[in-house]
Amino acid sequence: MWNNFKMWRDLLSGNYEGYALLKEDDPYQECYEWFWSSINMDECLGRDFLDYLQQMVEDVETGKVETYPMTLEELDDISHLLNREEEEEWE
């Protein structure tokens, strides 16, 4: 499963230079094909979901969706709030 994640990460980040074996090979195409052939070997999320994730990354990178930066402290605060609310639901 790690290899699938690594190839997916490489596809999204444009880090596919090492996938071309021959001079005439297209590194992106090689990475893409290796990813989709190997994904069938592991139990992973489906292609539709991964396409959705890739579209989300593209939307963020192109500015189609607005993002808001957060510090680790802010994320911890939100996590504590959510955990507290969850605990209160069980009481």
C-alpha cells in the first residue's frame, strides 16, 4: 500500500522524473500507469475517490477554492473542542 501512496503523491506533486526507464518514455505517463496497475494489488480506495482528491488539490493550487492557513495550536484547540463535544454526547 505504501507504494501506491508514494506513486499517488508523486503524481500530485509532479515528482515523476524517476519513473522513465528509457529516454523516449514519458515520466508522467510511466508514473500514472504504474500507479493504476499497482493499485489493483492492494486494498485501497477506488479510482473515483482518488480522482476526486486530485481534483481537490488542483482546485486549491489554482485558487478555485479559498483556503485558510491554521497553526498547529489552532488545530489542537479544534481537536480538543471536538473531543469534548463527543464526550458530552456520551454522558
